[in-house]
Amino acid sequence: MDGKRNQNLRKIDKRAIYSQLITPGKLYSFQVDIKESNLLVLADKKLPHQTEEALIWCRKDIEQYIYRNPVFKSTFKPLSIEKEMPPIVRAMAEAAQIAGVGPLAAVAGAIAEFVGKKLLEDCHQVIVENGGDIFMKVKKRKKVGIYAGQSPLTGKIALEIEPDDTPLGICCSAGTLGHSHSLGQADAVVILSSSTALADAMATAVGNLIKTSSDISRGLERLKEVSGLLGGVIIKEGRMGAWGRLKIVGAA
């Protein structure tokens, strides 16, 4: 079996995992894939064409900026904010500055948020999942499951999200699963914020700190230092730590 086929299988497996983490209710479900962006969208209207247009627009702004400033893609450190940055690029750069990571650490969350907000011009409820990072605006309570690789907590717990807390970003970083680059070994770091870009960047930043379960408390202290976060969950092996305005429930 060649490497490309292996990569495709891994992509399918992860999409199958992520699609099971969100309770769809009566929302329509559809997928839009362009290059590295693989979006699963739940909305109260079928909007695949609008989703594709929004994703193209987001990727164009990011890719054109990277063409002018290649370091934006390669650096693991925050970059200064520039006046000519497109809005999505600025959101990534600002989130990266707060989290202390490179701006690309916020790309999946930023795309989910910007696509989701664009779709809200045509619908009232939307959930956009992009590689495990989620933007949602809903009118009914939702459960979002937490997948933590080989941890015994996988499939056992979920976050219960109230409509009044949305729009909301829910982003996950894992050193043992997923496409994102992590210097740590967390089974899952899940961050909630009104800024999905910030949630994504902070999930990476905290994930980088977690090497063993004894680092969970250190990660939670890092979350407390950052304004704009609603809460977070850190899972390593069979241990879990949580902070903030969260409601953790059974996944069933």
C-alpha cells in the first residue's frame, strides 16, 4: 500500500471520528474539501456552494499573504501585526501573539470561524468543523464529544454547549492524534473561546506543555493567564483537568 493511499485512509478515519463528535439534531450535514481544508458543516439550510465560496475566499487571503510573506507559514513564533493584513490573517496573527505560537497554529480555527460567520448571512444556525476545530452558532443545546486517542476517557465524556454561549469556538490539539504540529504529548487539549482562532492557537500552546499527566496542572495555570478564554480541558492518559465555564457530561 503506497504512502498516498495511507494518507487518504488516515484522512477518512479522522473525518469519521470528528463527524461522530457533534450531535446534528435536525441540521443538514454536508462536506466541502479544498486542499488541506476539510470542512464538515451542519446548518439549518443546505449551503454547500456558499461554503465552497467562503472557503475559497479564506484560503485565497491566507495564500496570497503567505506568498508575500513566506515566514508567516514557517515560523513557530508570533509575528507583528501589519496594516495590510486581510481580516482572517490578522485574526490568526493576533491569536498567535496572545498564545505565543506561530500564526499557522490558528489557521484551522480561523477558517472554521470565518466560513461559519459568512454562512450565517444565509442561515440562523451553523456548525463548521475543520480538522477537529469547531465554530458554532446554535439555538438548541448541543453535545460535543471529546476524542482523546487511546485515553480511556475517549467516547466517555462530552461538552454540553448552551445556545446563549454561542457563537463559540471549540478547538482541540493532540500530540498523539491529528494533523496539527504539537511539541507535546497530550491526548487532547480542548479550548473554548468566543474567538475560534484564539481557541486554536491556545490549544496548540497548551498542548506543547503537556508531556506527562503531571503537566496537566501547569497547562491549566497557563489557561488562567489568558483573557478571552471560556474554559479548557486537558487529557493525558487516564487523567483529566478542567478549568473555566464548562459543563462536562457523559457522551451517551
